[in-house]
Amino acid sequence: MSDIPEAGAVPEPEEFRTQARQWLATVARPRAGDEEWGSGSDSVAVFENWTEEQEREHTARIQEWERTRYDQGWGALNWQEAYGGRGLPAYYEQLYRTEEAAFDVPHRTEVFPVTQQLVAPAIGIWGTEEQKERWLRPMLRTDELACQLFSETEAGSDLAAVRTRAVRDGDNWVLTGHKVWTSGARVATWGVAVCRTDPDVRKHAGITVFLVRMDAPGVTVRPIQQMTGGTSFNEVYLDGVVVPDTDRLGPVGEGWRVTLSVLAAERLDSGNLGLDNADRALELAGNLPRPLTGSEQQRAADLHIRTLVQRLMGLRVTAALVAGREPGAEASVGKLYATETMRRTSDLVSELLGPGLVADTGEWGTYAWTEHLLGAPGYSIAGGTDEIQHNILAERVLGLPREPVR
């Protein structure tokens, strides 16, 4: 009898969590919950500072774990059996992640949720049957990874203003342009490229999306040096890259709608941003070798309450998914709230550590926090800027008129 859970059977949530916990105990060690403060890793980096070799090594470890999950029936939980899934409701993935957090498994870097939770669902919506057959299983199993070739320096936060060109040439397209802030470009197999295919129509209508082989001739990946010293992000140059029309995702000129599918999923995944570091900051407050000042107590209490509210917001997003409703407003509010939580985590740590924060004395849990302080502001831009989220809420929730362009 196979140990792989039966696809199509939907267990009760508590039964599912028990099954997940039991399975995890057979393939991973429990995470040390009572680890003494001051021991283990003190990393609170928002964006990793690995070299390319380190990124590739860590990526390989994550892939090995994700393949184990997939092969034993614990990956692609909400996908159909045809793609190796079990057909469970979407929120069962979050139930599983809750149980997995108690075990010592590799921490997923950004390219993994991008592949499994952003790109694969977009292919599921917009892909042809041949594309689904070709891409979905390898991406869900992480045999192939995908990055987002979205942002451009000239476009800023207005993705519809992209200038990367795609010109039709028989059964192929020729792509020329420059993308920036691409996570995972060095390890990805594919890049999802948003391109302008018709410059003579309104900007939202002249866009088409392609999947580009990252090792194709004409693709150049250059790491971007971060202020923290690492190179999590990259710029990608497309210099006459030939892409077959079979690798076009969605209809010609409908790329804006395809892009929105990816962005909506990205915002849904941002609700838990920063919670681990916020919890770590509260532990720091509880382990200082001195009493907290009144101001520090106030900041710590505020941050504690915010973590509770943010987790409740995550449950609201889950509830919307369970009801079969796209949680647009909830996702935007959650993203804004998470960004602010990260800011307030920085504020608390700065007050707790004072000058000790910026002095690299080797003391555990002090200078390491500079990684958070320098990285956290980036999330006011990533996944749709704070200003974009405010506009979404103003127009779609409050019904305010769009400001006319002058």
C-alpha cells in the first residue's frame, strides 16, 4: 500500500495538520524550540548576501527538499492530480506551512515562491494545454525555476510603461531591452518577460508576456551590489533574444492581464512578511540585560499587537480564498500592514541597541540587525509600491475617482 496521500480526498483541517506533522517527523528533525537566546544563527537579513556559489548551493538544497515533498504527496497541495497535486483547498498550503515551520528544513529563497505560487498559477490560467504539460510539473517540483523579468529603470513603479521590445519574426519573437531588480536570475531556468509588442496603442494594450530561457543567447545577468554587501538582485539584459511563439504566455496584446495575475498572487504571499524578525525583536527586548524604558515598553507592546493583527489579516486572506473570492482589498491592506510592521521592527531594535547596533563588535544579535534595517525599506517598493496599494484601496474600496493626468 502506498504511503502517498490519496489525491481528491479532503481531510478535515486538524486531521490534515496531524498527518502533515506525522509525515514531517519521518523526513526532518524538529526545530529546536527552546534554543537558548544567544546561540545559533543571529541572521535577520531581509535580502540574502550570498555569493553566486552560495546561492547555487542553497538553491540545490531547497530543490532537494521540495522534490521530496512533491514526490511524497506533500507538494502542489491545491493542484489537480494531473499535475502531481491533491486537489485540496488553497488554504491547506498555509496549514502545511504552519506545521513545517516546526521542523529543520531549508528556508525557501524568493525564487521558489515566485516559481510555485506566482508563475505556475499564471501558466495554469493563461497557458495552452501544451504549455501546461511542458511547464507545470517541472515548476511545481522545482526541477525548473522561474524569475520575474518585470521592472525597468525607465518605467519606475508603472509596469505598463515597459520599453523592452518584442518584434515578431515569423514563428519567433526577438526581444531587446533591460530588466532590473530580478531575484533569482542566476539560478532560474526561465524568466517571465513583460514586453511591449505594439507601441502605437494605449500602453496597457500593447503588452505581451513571454517565457524566456535564461541561458538563451543574448541573455546577460549582472548582479547588483546591495548596500549590505550582497547581490540578491540582478539586472538582466536581453540583446536580440530569439523566443519561439510557443513560449508566449497568453494572447498577443493581453500581457497586462497576464501580469496582473502574477502581481495579485505576489500580494497574497506578502502578508507574512517580516513576522519572523518582529518576533525576534520582541525576544531581544525580553533578553536585554537591563530594564526597558517606558518608551521601549511602548514600542515593544505596539509591535507585539501588530504581529497579532497581521496574523489575523492573513487568516482573512485565507477566508477569502476558502470562499472562492479573490482577496484584492485584503491583500493590499495586508501588504501595507506588513511593510509598516517591518518599519516598526527597525524602530524598536534601533532604540533597544542604540550605538551597539552599528558597531561590529562580534556580539551575537547586535550588528546583525543592520541587515534588517537596510533591507526592510525595500518592501515598500517590492510587490507593488505603497503608493500603488493606496491607489488600489482608494479606487476599488472607497470608490474615489482617479486623479486626472495633467
